[in-house]
Amino acid sequence: MKILITGGAGYVGSVLTNTALGNGHDVRVIDSLYFDNRVPLINLGNPHYEFFRLDVSDGQRLGPLLAGVDYIIHTAAIVGEPASNRFPELTEKTNYLAAKEIIGLAAGQGVKGFIFLSTCSNYGITEGLAREDGDLKPLSLYADTKVRVERHLIEGKSDIDWVVCRMSTVYGASPRMRFDLTVNDFAMNAYRKKYLDVFLPYTYRPYIHVYDAARVIMTMIEQFNKVRNNVFNVGFNGENYQKIRIADIVKRSIPDLKIDVVEKGTDLRDYQVDFTKLERYLGLKNMYTVENGVKEVVDMLSMGIIEDPDADIYYNTKPRLGKAVAH
Ligand SMILES: NC(=O)c1ccc[n+]([C@@H]2O[C@H](COP(=O)([O-])OP(=O)(O)OC[C@H]3O[C@@H](n4cnc5c(N)ncnc54)[C@H](O)[C@@H]3O)[C@@H](O)[C@H]2O)c1
């Protein structure tokens, strides 16, 4: 089948692309390349891969590229609270307006299904485990735009089958590496500085390895009739962690790490999530744990695969994205 992945050169999108190709599908990627421009190189010669450098807000150029596509995985977005605070107009345009337009265009082209990458951040702060039908409390513009797109799909405002994936926080190695995600950030700083400040250490969040995330999403497409028109929390029961627990896991790989807890912080999100529905529908278990992600980060730094983890391309808030705003 032919799968179109928006944001397919991103942290999650590039692993999704390779997973889809590995599973024998044709993949068409649309990405504006805000970050690491080299990412598509690894697949450019593959006859099952097509790449288009394009802004997803450009409906005129994007529309014809939906012809012949079976499924769309929509990952392109301005991702994370810091980036959405820094670029609010771009966030509204990319995350909400463009998503709505693509959904409309896809319905008109007979696309079989639209997989929307949303986020467990939508829960904001929970008491107990959040289920898919629980209350949403988006605490940032980023999460708010995701909630609005979800609503557009759930309320059936367009004629297309869909799945909403509320993703756990992702970790692990990807061709477009991000060091602004908790596990990757902790492992990178611990390895380099042997020191970690952990803000709001007892707040919870669920975590998922990027390869597990890609496997879940591909399984959804391959078994679309089972999952269509549903919201899923994407992650695994047992993978909700307090931040201090993540730091403890990192310390197992870096024993001389010094950890300081800071009881204050600006990121107030604190949510634990129930993943029973996903397990019930697809029966998948996690193949990776946080330990794997930490080891991957330590490996990429200790072997010099990434020499300068402070470079702009590894962060969603740095000037490269600022340049895109000026376009
Ligand atoms: N990484 C996580 O922990 C996490 C957690 C929850 C949800 N998600 C969701 O997963 C998706 C992917 O996140 P990610 O971590 O891969 O982020 P990312 O920033 O690495 O990837 C986003 C990609 O989209 C592209 N993009 C951005 N705006 C675009 C535009 N206007 N036109 C075309 N391309 C554009 C960027 O160039 C980038 O390659 C997002 O929708 C995000 O909300 C991610």
C-alpha cells in the first residue's frame, strides 16, 4: 500500500518511514525540513520512497500528492510547549489549520484512513490513570491545537476514517535526533556533565521508545478495520514514570552521576495514562524500555556518531525554526 507521511523527516516520522519501507510499503514523505536536512538522504535512491520538500500549509501543492495514497500518517507539527510558545502563529497555522485542510483534501481524494499523531499531554494533570474517554486539560497552545484537531475528527466534520494516537513521550535513537525529550535529554546531560537537575521530580508521564511507537502505528494501518474511528493512548501499561525514576534509570548506566532535585519548575504536566484499550485492540507489548533508550544515547555520544549534541538541529526551539517563521 502507499502511505503518505507528513513530517517524515522528523524524530518519529523518519523511524516510521523506515518501518513502513521495511514492511514492504511505498512511502511518500512531505516535510519542510526545519531541522536536519540530511535525513531523507538515506532513502532517496529507494524506488519505494518519494520525498517532497513542502510546507503542509501549502494545500495547493499538497493536494495532488494525495492521489493514489491509501493512508496518511500526519506527524508534521510544531512540537512541544516551548516551540509553540516561541512560535504561536506558526503553531496555529501548522498544527490546526493545515491539519484540518489536509483532512478535507484527503477525504476528497478517497484516502482510506488518516492517522493523527496527537499527544498524552492533552491530559495535562490527572488524578489516577487517564483513559481515552477522560477529561482533557491542555496546558499549552501545542496541546490545545492537538485537542482541536482531535475534536474535528471525532465530531465527524469530514468524510474520512481516522485514528487518533495520543502518544506517550518518545525516546531513543532516530535519524533526526532530539535532545529536548526527557529520556534523551537526561541521558545526554548525564553522560557529558555527570550532573542532572531534575525539576518537579515527582511528576509522572508515560514514555515509549520510538521503534515501539512506529511499530504500533504501522500495525494500526495494517489492521485499520479493527481500529478505525477510535482514539488510543499509545504506550504500555507499566511505562508511566516519575521524572526522578528516569534519572535513577540513567544513573544505572552512569554510576558517577550526581542528581539534584528541584521542587519547582515551569512544566506543570503531571499525568499517568491507561493503555489497556490499545492492548485490547492490538495485543502489542513493548519491545524496548527506558534502559534501551539511555544506552542508545550513550552509544551515539561515546562513539562520536553525534559530536555536538548542543547543535540547533537537535532542538525544536532553536534558530533554524526561527528562520522558517521568517519565510
Ligand atoms: N516526540 C514526542 O515525544 C511526541 C510525543 C507526543 C506526540 N508527538 C507527536 O508526534 C509528531 C512528531 O513529533 P516529533 O517528535 O517527530 O517532532 P519533530 O519536530 O522531530 O518532527 C516534526 C517534523 O515535521 C516537520 N514539519 C514541521 N512543520 C512543517 C510544515 N509546516 N510542513 C512540513 N513539514 C513540517 C519538521 O520539519 C519535522 O521534520 C508530532 O505531531 C507530535 O505532536 C511526539
